[in-house]
Amino acid sequence: MKRGRFQGKSRVVYIGTAILVAALNTAAWNSTAFSDWYIAHIFPVWVNTYGRVTGLFPFSVGEWLLAAGVAVILLAAALAVLWGCAGIVKGIGILTRGKKGSGGRRISGENPGSALEKIMERASEKASEKVPGKAPEKALEKAPGKALEKVPEKILEKAPEKALEARRNYVIFRRFSRGFGIFFVWTLLAVCLIMTLNCFVLYHASTFSEQYFGEDNQEHALVELIEVYNMVAEQCNRLSHVIGRDENGMAVYTGGLGDGGEQLDMEDMARKLMRELGGEYPQLEGYYPRLKALLSSDFMCQQHMQGYYFPFSMEANYNHVMHILNFPATMCHELAHLRGYIYEDEANFISYLACTKSEDAFFQYSGYLSVLVYLNNDLYRAWKEEPLVYEEAVAVVRPVAVEEQVWEDNIFVTQEEWDRVNENAWLDTDFVDRVADKFIDLNLKVNGVADGKVSYSRVVKLLLQYYFSNLSESPWESRT
């Protein structure tokens, strides 16, 4: 196939793919029905195909793809700076020659440098370098790129080796830059397509509560919030004395049992619980790839991130440096994204259900701990902003005191690990945390989540709807 015809077909494919990306996003933003259909029929295909393939690797493929993406962006920026500087230098040269006029003396006679200069001048858009009295290699080194490529080999054979090397290096660099540029624009398009298919469309589907609980326009009373908080606090107090601990009092997971009585580690237990929850909520049915710990967990700690869902590899990843009691809830949270629930509050709620419905005490404790702070923060906000209403509610239902052991267990990272992370960090943790917060907040808002990262705390509303509007279960039934 001729090169021109191949390039023409490549442009058609590129433009067609760009139109597809735009069409998918437009359809998703304007039709919840389309997004629901896509999640039900198309999205599982990606999990069941290349999600299985990436699941064969013992490491996080998405983490390495992300690192490669950063390297590509840095290289693109470096090349842009180099070519920008070259353009500025060339522009200055053109202006300088314009001021000098045409009075310079040209090299003539048998000197091969003169022939080179004349060829380069004809090949350039404007007059090229006119360097009187200079050696041929100087003329070559100062020649424009396109002119260099058109210099006949017979002329070049008469030029010194240094000039030939300069020409070869320039041609190689120019071809590399052109090839990298093509690779970069295709990679950018691929990123847009994958993010659309595995992330952007999901933001515009029906929510978990709309699917299974219906619309919730009810204003929940503060008393109801306290009742849910008390149930969660009581369970945390109880389970803190049930789970296994080592000689230092740190929580340990000794494993759970599968359906056939086989021993399961924490990752397989999380997959099992999510599959079981799929029996009650059908969209959660299906294949779940094995979870993977991230090599960059120290950096995740600096971002205060417990896990990542990588749309590029269809993987659920978790931070293995954080406190162990965060593992179960985080694992179920990230697996929920693989079933099309991209909103963080919904993933939090689904994780809560998967863990607390389990017979595994360690998972139960992690599930209740995962929402305790959100409930506590809402109670504190009510006390701060509406003290009279708070006092009236407390007169009816008094908040349960959370035991000290629960607060000691409810941490993100142990102090020992924090000290190690900060000691080995390349960047300041506060800076990384602020940048990560801004990026996550912006990403959520771009995808239609108006309150950005604050949306994580909306899990409280889902809990209230589940226990009071859904009427499938009450907080009091969960206590036993």
C-alpha cells in the first residue's frame, strides 16, 4: 500500500474515532436510558475480556500504564520546548538576515560548500544561510532541515565527516519527532475513547438508589440520623472486641471460608461477598478480577487515597500501606466501580452493604468503620449549625459513646508508616494531598458531580434512605 493512501486511511480512522467519542459523550449526557443500556449490555464486555487478560498479571497493569503515560507527557513537553526554541532561533536568524540585506559575498568555484549552500537556498522557503568564508561543515550545520534532506549524496560525499554526522543526527531527530507526534495524538485519542467507554458514560446512568430504592425526596429527621449513627457505633464497639489481634493489639485477618469450606484470603473474600450481593442487586452479578496491591502505595498515602479503579486496565487496586481495617471496605468499594457504579458515595454504600451483610466479623467491622466518620461529621455539623434542633433530637435519642479502641482502629495509616512514608517521599505530602484533592474534585465536577469531592459523604443519605425509606430493613434489625 502506498504511503499516501495509508495516511489517508489513518486520517479517516482517526476522525471517525473522534466522532464516535463525541457521539458517545453527547448521548450519555442527554440520555440516562442510553447510559443504563450501555452499562447493562456493553460495559461488562470490557470486564470479561481485557479485564480477564490484565487479571493474569500479578502486578497492576494500570499502574504501569499510568507511569508510561506520565513519561509520554514529559517527553512530549520536552520535544515541544526543543522545537519551540528551534523555531525562535530560526525566526531570529530570518530577522537578522533581513536587516543585513543582500550585500554579502557568496562562496563560489569548486568549493563543495558553495554548491551545498545554493541547493539549500533553492529548497528553502526563503533564502538560506549565506555564510561567506565559512567551511562546508558550517554551512551544513546551519542549513534548514528540509534543505538538508534534499542535498544530493554526490555533494555530501565531498563534505567533511562532521557535516555528514550533523545532517544524519538532524534527520534522525526530525523523523523521531514526527513519529512520536503521530504516536502521541493516537495515544491521546485512545485515552479519550477508553475513558469514555469505561468511565465518562457511567456518570450519567441511573443511580443505585434509583434502580433499587426509587426516588427519595424525603427529608430525614435528625433523630433518624442519630439512630443510624447509634446502630453503627454499637456495632463498632462490639466488633472491636471480636476480631483477631496480635500481641501488640493490632488487628489481624486470619482468613475466611468459601462456599465449599475452603480457606479464602481477604481479596478472594471481597470478590465472594460482592458476588453474593449480586443476588440481591442484579447489576452487581458477574465476573470480578482479582484485586491488586499497588507498588506506589506510599505515594497513595500522600494523596490520602485508599484505592483506585483503573479504566485503562479494568482493575481494582488498593493501597497496601494503609491500616489493615481499611482493606475490606476499600476492596469492595473498588470492585463496585467494575460493575458500573462510578459515583463514590454509591461505591461507599455498596461496600458497606457487602461487608456488613457478611458473616466475617473482620469485614463487618471494616464496613461499619467505613461510614462511622461520615455519620459523626454530619452529627457534628448539626450540633454546630442548628444547636436547638440538635438538643431537641438528643432529648429523644441520645448518641452512643464510641469506645476508644474503635477510634484507635479507625485510622488511615499508622504513625510508624506515616513517618516512613514522609522520610522517603520525593515530594511534600501536604503539596501532593492538595494537588490530588484539586484533581479529583475537578474530575468529578467535569463529569457532572456538582459538589465534587464532597459527594463522598453523601453515603449518609443513602444509609438513611436504606433504613427508613426503603423499609427493607431497620437499624434495629441490624443490631442482632
